[in-house]
Amino acid sequence: MDTQISVIIPVYNIEDYLERCLDSVLSQTYASFEVVLVDDGSTDSSAQICQRYVESDLRFRLITRPNGGLSAARNTGIAQARAPYVICIDGDDSIAPQMLAVLHELIVEHKADMASSGINNVYSDSTVPQCSQREEFVCSGEEALRLTLEGERIPGSICCKLFKRELFSAVSFPVGLTYEDAYTLMDLTPLLDVVAVTTEPLYQYHHRRGSITTNRFSDKAFDVIRVYRYVYDRVMELYPQLQAQARFRVLWAHFVVLDRMLVQPDYRQLDGFAQVLGELRANIREIVDCPFFQPTRKLAARVLSFNVGLYRALMKLQERRQWGRA
């Protein structure tokens, strides 16, 4: 059988996790794939690890480029892809053995433009599926966007999705932006006539504790707000009936930034803190009434309306519970 799937894996300084990812690809029950490894200027042993897999399996190829970020690496890999379908997975995550087989069957059977699976959130002591119910269905691109913005039945990650490669002749990942998945999925949506979905959690998103707390807060953290404001504007242009979902994501993005700020000891002095806090406090009623926020987030919003310190303490408690330490 001709190669049907190009697996694009950007690699940058992930020597401790890369073999887990590549071994999960090698363990696939579906064999008609190639792997395009894009070393984005790694300074650790990641490139050497990649080379070992290239030498042991002819389906693996290695492309080396100067560091340009995740979006640039993905764009480079897709440009080198040879198969009719492409999937981008992150080199510090892993995939279930049946993932490629399931997604390929879905996209072919339904003549779909995109096939999506569910995600497992993997912590040190627990694994939590993003969607609690198991189902399989077919929908339009607009409906897929609605479900993605709502954030349960279709994850927002690009990594659990198989695409027709031809879609990327018109769309590319935005270089220089983080939260590029949401940006790119928004741009792809008008091109998606048919989307096939399984909520089975086939993609394993491995959370690394401390990756936020050990990094100094920077202006890049505001990218999530920038991206979802872009998504909101595009939704109002193309799918105004999804305004509530898009607005939810803008407010959600402000919570993401605020929570990033609050792990810093000098959070009150950070540029933009007052503006982010003010935006959330000005919209507490909207947050509480929004059907897409979880009850715990609504409760936290009520606390935030009168006491930032208590909100911060609740956030830390929730983090400890998530990681099995409380």
C-alpha cells in the first residue's frame, strides 16, 4: 500500500520525552505512514535520538532547520509531506496504538476533510479524558468549530486531528504566535465540508508540572488573548450564530493569562495585570451566566470579583489536587 499518512513531529530540546513519542508511533496498528521529524535547532541530544530512528526505520525522515518555533517547524514538515493525509503531533506527547488506524478509517469512510479523536490529559498520578462520553459522529465544519470552541466533544488541539494535506496549500500555521492551533483551526474551518469525529481519547497529552511556574512571565502569554480575539472577529464575520461560543473563549483566554500571572510572586507589578483583572471583573455576570464555563470556574469568578488573594489560593489548591498532592 502507498503511504497514506504523513506524521509531522516538530522537535526542540525534548530529549527526555522524545523516545516515548516515537515509540508510540512505531507501535501503531496501521503501518502505511511516514514520519517527518523536524529538528527546530535543538541544542540537546534530540537530533541524535531522531537520527537513530531514521537509521532503523525507512519510514522516518529528519529535516533540520534553524530554530523558528513550533508553527515554522510544522509548516516545514507539511511542505515535505508525501502522503495525502497529514497529522501533526508534539514530540513530548504520545498516541494510542490504534490512533492512525481509527482516524484513517474515519476520514476515508466518510470522505471527510478532517477526522478528530479525543484526548487524555495525562498527569503524574492520573489520566483524565477531556470528554467523558464515547461517541462517533459526522458534522459540518461550522458544527465542528462550535464544538471545538465549547471545548469538550472536539478538543482544540491540532494534534488529535488528521487532515487532507491539500488543505494546507491555502492555510499555514502563524509563525511567531503561540496558541497557533486555535488560529489555524479557525482558518481551516471554511474549507471543511465534512468532519468525522470520535471522542475516544487516542491522543495522550502529557502535562509537565512546573513548566509554567519555572518560566518567567512574558508578553508571549498574551498570545492566547490575541488569538481568541482573532477567532472572535472571524466568527462574527463568517458564523455570527457562534458569537456566544467565541465570546466564551475570549473570556476563557483572560483566565488563562491571569492564572499564569498569579503563579509569579510579584504578579501585581506585571504589565497588563490590572487590565486582565479588570476585564474579568467587569464581566463576572456574563461568566456566571455562560453555559460553557464549568461550575468550579464560575465559583472562582465570584471569588475573583472581591478577593484576588483568595482566588489565587483556590487556584493553587486546585493544582495540587490535579497532581494528586491534596
